Amino acid sequence: MTGQHEHPQGPGGIRAYEGLARITERHATGEDRERWEGLRRPMAPYDALLRVSDLASGSAFPDEGAPAVDEQDLTAALSLLPLARAEFDQLELGLLRMAKGRGLTWQQIGSGLGLGSAQAARQRHDRIARRARDGA
């Protein structure tokens, strides 16, 4: 998993980093803005996606003098989806493993996930583990 201040490798990683930098430069606020201006650390992928989504939908407003979301911002946000999805998969996989490690049954885990059966919970774990392994 890529840390928020590392430059990812490969064409997709470079595109994602450029997307993070663009969104952070144009739309970061608060601590995200301070980290960018002081350390040139971009926002975390999920935070950048959420910021663009909120601004584009009108559920948040840009800071005074900040630009509105444009097509390039939306394209940049789209480039972050695989990175954010991989990070979320790692989080979910970790929670599933901790739940099993603390004695929860697959039925309990399935219930917590809103799934109908223990088998569905196991299958979800296996699918996420495969995606995480294949994406590593």
C-alpha cells in the first residue's frame, strides 16, 4: 500500500500521484492545505476523492478565491479510485482478520457486514484477500 507522501511507481501510480497533487493544490483546506504548503504532501486518496465529490455535488463550497471543480479535477479524482479502493480493501481485510482473531464467527462477521450467511462472509474475505494479493 502506498503511503500518502510516497510517489507511487508505474504509469497508473504516476497518474494517481499527479491527480493527488492537482486536487491538493486546488482544493485542500485546513491541515491538508498546511501539509501541502509546508511539506508538499498531498491529501490521502480517499480524502481527495471526497473533497472533489463534495465540491462537485454542491454539498461543500470552495474556499474564497479557490477554483471550482473542473473536468480535469474530475478526471484526476477518477484516477484515484483504484488507489483508494486498494487502501480500503487493506482496511477491510485487516478488520476481518482482527475479528476472526478475536473469536468472531463467520456468521457474526457476515451479520456485521450485512451479509446473509457465514459462507458469504468467508467468500468476501477470500475475494478481498485475492484482490489485495494480486494488487500488491
